[in-house]
Amino acid sequence: MLSRNVQVGHPLGFHMRPKAVFAETANRFQSDIQVSWEGRVINGKSMWDLMLVGATHGAQMILEANGPDAEEALTALAMVIETDKLPGDLD
Amino acid sequence: MRLVDFVVKDSLVPDLRAETKEEAVRILVNSLVDAGRVQGPEFENIVRAILKRETLGTTGIGGGVAIPHARHTSVERLIGTIGIVPSGLGFDSKDGKPVHVIVLIISPHDRPGDHLRALENVSSALRREEFVSQLKKCTTRDQLEQLLDNAPGS
């Protein structure tokens, strides 16, 4: 299993749109993906479960991936968490 | 930002009938106007903002639930309402199923933390099958209000 510490980059925090992008991205990989935040461990492939992660801008999380493409998965998912802008952002 | 902290009880819609996502959003925002929590002249702008948000990705997160939302300058604090759709409504949900519970949220631009906490609490509440099942059985505003007041963690 590989893990990576990440910090939420979007000014609005880990809101619904990045959660959707995160879940879609995570589901592209074979590896199991988990997100640890404030003592919770959440299935990163489930949008439903990610809804429980109310991480604000600057919050720290740990991403974990377990599987053949774990490294690629973490790289892609770290970008989703750490970006400060999403397609469709107006300001 | 628990449900009871922001849901406007006078705007609850226990028997929402709509053919489209847009219609449902209009009914719910209008309900907030009627309850005096949204200014009438802002109605169209708010509806448009919520529908625009839907084009970026559906808020139908599955499990028969949708959480349409937008930020808008006209609200000073986060407000919301709940619509129960007895016959179900297509919401382009992630699991392909119709929604029966719509929690609509309007938040001010400068309080992203409140917005996140509201989403977290709404999701947490709606994960409880029994709570959702009870919500779906409500046919009057009083019943909905009582359920919200007594819901664990609400």
C-alpha cells in the first residue's frame, strides 16, 4: 500500500464538485483507494462516502492506494485534492 | 450546520410534484420566497445558479437523494429546504435511480466552511435508511418538521 499526505487546495474546500471528480478519477484505477481525514477512513471510490469528508481549504488528508496502479492513482488523486481551480469555476 | 440549523421549516414541501429537475428547483426556491427567506426579485437568479451548478455535475448522489445547491450574494446565511417527491423524479443521478428526497441549499459566498458542514450533515443524515424512509412517508409539513426536530444528530 502507498500513501500520500495532501492538502486541500481549492478555496471552497473539498466540496461536491471535487468529490465527484475524485470519485470518477479513483474509479479509473484498479487499486483500492482510501481517504483518511479527521479520524475517518473513507472509500475514495464512493461519492456517497466522500460526502462525509467536509474538509475545508488547507485541511490535511492522507490518500492511500493499494493495487497494481497505486502510484499512478495517488498522483492523479493528489492533483484533484490540491488543485485550486476546477473546470467551471467562475472566479 | 445541522439540518435543523438551516432548514427553513416554513418552506418544507412534503408533496412535491414535478416533471423535471428545473420544475422541482423552481418549486423549492419559490417555497423559500414564500417563507420570506429569499427575496422575490432574486428568484430567477438563484434558480439559474442552481441549474447551472447541475450542468457541472449532477447533485443526484444516488440513494434516491439529491442536494441541488448554489452560492448567492443575496443570502446572508446558509438556508435550505427539503422536498419529498412521492412519485420520484429523474435527476440524472449517479445510480440512475429517481430521487424522492431533495435537499436544496443556498449559501452565502463568503462562508465555504458552513457549506461544507451542511453537506456533511445532510449526507450523514440521509445515509440512515430509516430516516430517509420516514422522510418519504411524510405527507404534511408538520410531520416533516417533527421528524427533523427528532432526528438523531439533526
